[in-house]
Amino acid sequence: MTTPFYYLYIFIFGGFLGWILDTGFRFYADKRYAPGTLIPFFSIIYGVGAVVLDVVFVYTPLPAVLQVLFGAILAVLLELVSGLVMLAVLKRRLWRYRGGRFNYRGLIDLEHSIYWLLLIAAYRVVYHFFM
């Protein structure tokens, strides 16, 4: 049985690991250190995403492939909702996908949706071995 501390651990681990991945990707793409998070060394959206994925992987009676697909859809929706909230509440944009094909308001696009799918597939494989 999972406890609230378990989900707090997943949130913190996911947020830190997400910050590493996001900052590494931005460093690679921009050739400079450009963290895109509100909190240093932590990404809230990745922390929330890790908890959501944990719930999907544990409580949905789907084959792994469908769990990954469902998780990717949820990740894209999380990214969209987070981006809309950031714009509405904080008047701040932390990412911009305007150049990508099939983007919606620069908050989500096809290319990054595929990245989410691949990242979640990798996470599902790792999750299966460690959890």
C-alpha cells in the first residue's frame, strides 16, 4: 500500500530528475545554461507528471503499451494546462513551441509530444524494474 510519503518521494524525485532532463535538453539545444523552471533544481511539472504516471502504471489495468500511450496523452494535457495556467496567473511563458509543426499557442506541439511518448516509454521500462 502506498502512503502520502511515497507520493511525496515520487514528486521530489520526478521534479529533480525532470529538472536535470529539461535543463540538459535546453543546454544542448541553446548551447548555454538556460534553466526554465520557477524553482532552482526542481521542475514542478515533472514532479506532478511522475505522480500521475505512477498512478497510471499502478492502477490502470492496461497493457504496458497502452499505459505508455495513455501516460503520453496525460503528459501533453498536463503541459497544455500548466502552460495556460502560467500565462493566465503569472503572465509568464516558460516554453515556446511556436516553430514546431502542429503547435497550439506555442504550448504543445507534435515534436515534443513524441518526445513525451519516448520519455514515458523509457520511464515505464525503468519503473517496471525498480518499483
